[in-house]
Amino acid sequence: MEFTIGQRVEAHPATDAWMSGDQFGNVQKIGRKYVHVLMDRSGRVRKFPADLLLSR
């Protein structure tokens, strides 16, 4: 799946971030291996493999 910087995404329900309430965020950086997402609830930047993110 292709992502762009600033795109709204949701973490996959199987991730620890989603289970702890960090469900939604905006893409900050796109690397070769991980997509960096600034999460809404915690304000942290979390790294996810692209297959564990859902486009919103």
C-alpha cells in the first residue's frame, strides 16, 4: 500500500498501539522498512510496517 506524508491512517487492531488506545494518526515519514506515524492520543511517533496500517 502506498502512503503519503500527512495522510490519515489507523493502526491495525492486532498492534499493541491500537490496543492501548493509539488508534489514529498522521504519516510523518516514510522509510524503506517502516512508516512513521504521529499518533493522536499519545502524541508519540510510532513506527509501523506498512502492512499494519489502514488508510482512512
